[in-house]
Amino acid sequence: MKINHSQRLHFLMVDSDEDDTILMQEAFAESTSLNHLNCVKDEVQLIDYLDGSGVYQDRQHYPLPNIILLELRAPTNKTFEALSILKKSSEFRRVPVVIFANSLDEALVANAYDLGAASYIVKPNTFDALLNIVKGCHEYWSMCARPVLSLKPKEIPALKERAILSTQPTEMRPH
């Protein structure tokens, strides 16, 4: 696997809240960064995106992410299940996953890091604070070496068979 220090960063945000998605898109636009943000609403779309399935086939418009921003939802949650699957994947375990949560809960923070999250960030209350987070993420991740992902990862069909595609809600299990 080649390491690319200068490639443009491609963020993929998984967030079911349309307002949060719009605010993040605005923060990316205002951050004067050349980085790119795509958004999906849930873990099912995340897997489709990573697989390049359906509407996500065009890698010019839907490039593989360098960083995944994963919303932590309550009271039911598939976030940790998705994180666990990503970190067990031979291709995607190298992609940093940043958890965005509505609150700071020590058990959830510990669980996120135990499963391989690169960061746990509480969603800010103001746009200016969100803009500062986005700028900080851009600054930090642009300095990091990042692996170049395969355009067609081989294990995605196996990921699709996992429980995150289940329609049954999964309760959050604190660590």
C-alpha cells in the first residue's frame, strides 16, 4: 500500500440529522479548505458508498474517504457496530474514524476508542465552534500520512452481510 502525503483529503460524514449535515457542509465550504466532504444518512448508505454501489459508483463524485465522520446516535445505535466492522476490514481499518456525539459520556468515549475510533468529538452548540473543529481537522489530517485505498475493495460483499443492515434497532451497550 502506497502512502500519499499530498493527496486531497476526502471526508465522508455519516449523520442522520439533515440540519447537522447542512451545517457541516457550510463549515467545510467556509473553511477555505480544498478538502472534500460527502455525506450519507446511515450505516447502510455508508456500506453502499464504500462499495461504490448504486448512486455511489462514480468515484470522481464519490471518492473513497481518507477520514470518516460517524455520528453517534441514541437511544438505538448502529454506530459502534459499523465502527467495529470498519476496523475489522483489511482495507478500511486504516481509515481514521472520528465519532461525533451529542454528549460526553465516559462509557461511550471508552467504547469508541476501544473499537478503534481515532477521535471522539462532542458536537458544538455554535457554528463558529463547528468551523473551528473543521479547520482543526483539516490542519491535523492534512499533516498525516494516509494510505491510498483500493478503488474496489474486495471485502465489501462480506461487510454487507453483517448485522448493520438489519432493520432491528440495536441498543447502545456502554463499555
